[in-house]
Amino acid sequence: MPAPCYDLMEGISLGSKRAEVIDELPGTCMPQGGEPTGTVEMEKPITFCCLT
């Protein structure tokens, strides 16, 4: 099957690479970590205003 062709916008540079998937092995790691560590220390008070 021939490769598809696409029109490029003027002024766009083109570079290319080729990659091939040889073998696909799905991951088997269980998620872990993500627990908070460290401390929170108060500094100067700040006011945040949201515009509607």
C-alpha cells in the first residue's frame, strides 16, 4: 500500500523519522507512591480574586 500524501502549509519545515514496533509487551507494574511528604509552612497571607 503506498504511503499517503499530505499538502504542507507554506513556511513549515519538514523533518521525518521512521520507527517500527517489533514487539509489544504491556506493563505489569502496580501503581505505587503518591503519598504526600514534607510539611506546610505559612508565610504571608495572599488574596486571590477570580473574575466572572
